[in-house]
Amino acid sequence: MRLRRAFAWAVTNDAAKWLVIDGYNLVYKSFHALPRLTHDGAPTGAISGFANSLLRHALPYARRGSRIVFAVEGRSSWRREIAPEYKATRERMPSELRPQLGPILDLAAGFGARVVSVEGQEADDVIATIATRHREEGVDIWSEDKDLHQVIGPTVRVVRAKGVVGVRDVERIHGVTPDLLPAFFALVGDKSDNVAGIHGVGPKTAAKLLNAFGTLEAVLEGGPNAPTIGPAMRQRLANADKDLVFRSRRLVTLNTTVDLPPDYYSDGVPSRVDFDALLTLADAYGLIAFKKKLQLERNAWQQQQQQQDR
């Protein structure tokens, strides 16, 4: 219910002319949210969850003429080149999920989403570039990834299960403004991505340090001698490996200058939903409930178009 309310609010805000979906973030969420489902002996749980999620949350954007992008990882990452341990501890994709990726990409395309992947870049970098390039048009980012909070601004928001995250929400959640999040993550570290921080520096301490000193450089330079900081923390800052901390900041800083493919919607054409293709996919993978809802949506869409043509 929370997610539905969040997107209902987002859809009524005409400022968002773009919906950029963090592809695999949503795919994994769909995979883990449902019990094991099969059709003709093949796993379909992620397909089913993904289809219904797009029906509820992406279709309204397409209906009002927004552009939808489904960003996925490139085959490599520039971050692994500077830090081989980056994300090295993450588990491999479950064997039941991999065969569902093809149909999922077909579903995204059916909903009018442009699937975008750039060699050497992560989906977050693609998303950050689109959000930065089109921020004046309004961008909603659909993701649970906190790293994307650093690109939030007056017209760029992140929509997640707990609601819409705007600029003020970033400060409430993390204690710092979006521009300070790379420094914040560098101090705290990120176990899920295997990014080192400074031992003993938690989120509250990192926020206090950055709000007091203003920059990561100032924290590392002035913190060890600051009388307002306890002796134990001063010692931690003095002993910190500065090169490692700065490398961590580089790892968590999103690339906003990705060389995007020319057809990622630079032509300005809004998303078009291919209902026939989606219904064919519904039959192919046994998505009975999804098909019924989709047929109702198609009828409503057609009625809307007929009224506009009169």
C-alpha cells in the first residue's frame, strides 16, 4: 500500500517527464518478493512480479506521455579496474532468475521503456547521467538504492517502497545534503559493495563531521586536532588511510557524464505501450491475473484516446 500511495502522488505531479527504472534493482526485488512460480516447468516468479509492478507504476507515466528508461548494468565496471575487490563479495545471480531476464526485458520494452546499457558503466551511472541531463524536465527514479540519493534535487526524486525521497528527505535519512553523500559513504563504507570506510565511523558520526567541516578533505585534515571531537575519534581520523578513503569516495561517486546511446530518447518521442506484445507475453508465461488487468487498462486507454480525438 505504501508503494501504491507513493506512486499515486508521483504520477499526479506533472513535473516528472521522465521515469528512469533501476532495472536489476527492481528485478531482484520482484524475484525475492514472490514464492517460486512456474509455467510449463520454467520459473516465472520474477516475470510475474515485474509485470505487475510495471502495470501499476510505469503505465501511468506512459499514459501521460513521459519517457521511460530501463537502465541495466554494462558487462563490466570501471570501478572494478581501480578496486578489484569492489562488489566481489556479492552472491552470483540465482540460477532460477537468469532465464527470466529475457522475458523481463521484453516486458519493459512492451511498456514503452527504452532498455539502456552502456559498456563499462553501472546502471546507477546511466541513471545519474539521465537525471542530470534532463533535470529541468523533471525526473523520477524508481529504485531502492541509496547511492542514487546523491542526484536528488528540486526536480529529481527517487521513488521507493517507503515513499518519495526528495531533498529534505535525504537530509532526514542521512543527515547531510545530497552533494555530501559521496563523502558520507566514503566515511561510513558500504559492506554490500565491499567499499571500505573508516573503522568506528557510523552514519551519525559521519554526518556530524561533514556538517562541521564541510568537506571530506577538511574532516581528514582538521578532525585529528579538533577539540570538539572525542580523543578516540580523533585518533581514528589520524590513523585513517587517506588514499583508501579518497578511493572509496571515487567508487561511490556516480558518473554523470556517461556517453549514452543516441537512441535513448534523445529524439524526444514519448513512451508507447505495445498492448498486443504484452498480451502475447502474458499468454506465453501464464500471467493470467496480469492479462486480465492489462486488458482493462487497454480498454481504458482506448476510451481515453477516443475522447481526445473527438
